Amino acid sequence: MNSLAEYFHTDWEAMTTNDWVGLVMTVVTFLLMIGLYFYALRPKNRDKLEKNRFIPMDEDRIDSGEKNGG
């Protein structure tokens, strides 16, 4: 167990500003991704998300000059 603790040891006092910024950005991104996965995969939000399912394809059709059949 001691070698495992040594392997994961971090010298917090030796960390530079760039190290801290990177650590904070990584943790914040990780937490936001967990929140996004939780939001997107909840059954309660399924109808809301399915309604907007084809938005990227609709925007491509508008940009290419194609018209909706109407």
C-alpha cells in the first residue's frame, strides 16, 4: 500500500499557477460533463430532447438553400 500512496503523492506546495489553473479547469469540466450526462440521460427529459433531435440537419438544409416542402 505504501508504494501506491507514493505513486499518487502530489506536492501541493510545489504547484505553479499554471498547474492550479489546469487542475481547476479539469475538475470543473469533469463536473459539468457529469451534470450534462445526468441531464441528457434522464428519462424525464427525453421528450424535450427528442423534439429538437434534427436541429443540426435543419440548419444544414437552410444554409444550403434548400426549402422545406411547403
